[in-house]
Amino acid sequence: MRTRSDAWIPAPRTEPDPDPLTQSRRLAELTAGRRLVVVTGAGLSTPSGIPDYRSPGSPPRTPMTIEMFLSSPDFRRHYWARNHLGWRHMDAARPNAAHRALARLEQTGTVAGVITQNVDMLHLKAGSRRVVDLHGSYGRVRCLQCGRRLSRHALDARFEAANPGFRESVNGRGAIEVAPDADAVLAETSGFVLVDCPACSGILKPDIVYFGETVPKDVVAQSFALVDEADAVLVAGSSLTVMSGLRFVKRAARDGKEVFIVNRGATRADGVATLKIDHRCEVVLPALADLLEA
């Protein structure tokens, strides 16, 4: 039996639950009449066509770090050229059944709010209203010098003007693979022209928390406030590999609140979960919403 001291050690890889609907009924029984805060991760958005880093079967990928981004103008040129091609893939993505189920559960009062590690804005597109974007959003860009923010659509227009024909020339080469950070997999980017902040000519960066950066204090405070006001935590589509999401589950467990998990594969909180369902969120969460609304 696991003790509390080793409860946060990653559990062994598990096989998918063979009966997710029975497990959904159990989850509905345990959460009926309770207010949940939901911590979501990349596994919630993979059915919408957005790749992730860690789900079973995902190819090896290297996430962006702040050190890489700041290392040189050449690296930033390489990044922005790839992002210029790939960000529209994320912008075109649409919520799946799991996102819509959480929006329904918020409308009926079961979900108090969502803390998402995703940057894809799919919770907002699905109709969720109380959403904390823990790691930022692909739809915004920030100047590292003056702090000015602008929309990714506005930056796209400037990149198009500075790089006429670039998108068309690359698209003509065939299908492009898109990575989880909304950048396309592209080798040759030396001819791409960078643009700087229109206010101060500073370095522009996606308003996303890269590996090696810290989540802004006000965002952390909003997230802890959601955990504190909820009766329990539901983890959906996250292995909780990084502490930025795991800390909220730790807070709930410390305060004696129950933890429920729906995720394909093992998570770092399996040892403290009242119920773990190893299955796809787009199957379990709609079933949960139907059962709680019945």
C-alpha cells in the first residue's frame, strides 16, 4: 500500500479502463451536489487535433524553453517562422465533447471553474466562463521590454507584410506537421523576417509560459482561490508531470478534499485519488454531465 509520503510518485503505466461508463456512474455518485474545480491538460484537447507531449503513443517532442527563445535572434527567427505557419492550426481547432461537457457542468453549478494548463482557448470557445489560463494563451503576444500585449491576429498581419509569399511557398511543399506549441515542424527558416514591438522595438514573445519560466503570481492566486472555494478537484487530461498544475491537487489533498482523475495513462496524483478513470475525457465527461443532469 502506498503511504502519503510516496503518493506523489508517478504510478506505473496502466491499461485503459474496460468499462468507462460504469466508472462514469461512480464518478457521478461521488460528485453529485458538490462544487468541483477542474484542472485540465493536453489530453483534453488531443481529440480536437492538437498534439500533446506525454499521452500514450505521442512521438518524442522537445518543449520550448525560455532559455532557447532568448538565446539568439536566429533562434527567435526560426521559432516565429514555424509559429507563423502553425498558429492558425490551433486557431482553427474547435472544442470537443469533453470541453462542451465541462461548459455544461459549469452552467448547472457543478463546476466552479477551470484551471487549464492548455494555451488553446478551447474552454472559452466551448462556453466555459470561469477559466484560468495557467500557462497563457496562443492568441496573445507580449513585448518583453515594455510589456505591451497585442493579438496574434494583429501580429500575423505584420508578419505577412514583412514576408510576402512565405506561407504560400511553404504550403506548396505538402502537408506540414504541427507541434503542441502551435508551431509547424519546418527545417529551413533563414529567410524569414522578424518584426519587433510596434511601441518600443522590443522582443515579442507569445504570451505563453515556457518551460523555465514561472507562472505569474496573480494567476497562481486566482487558481488557489478556485481550489479553496471548491469541494473537490477533478483532474481531466493531465499527467500532472509539471508542478504548475500538480500544486493545486496537492493543496486540495492537504485540505482533505477529494481528488478525482480522468486521464489516459498514469498521473502523479493517482496515489491520492478517490477515483481514477483511465480512459478518454471525451467519453467520460459527457457521460458524467448527462448523469448529473438527469
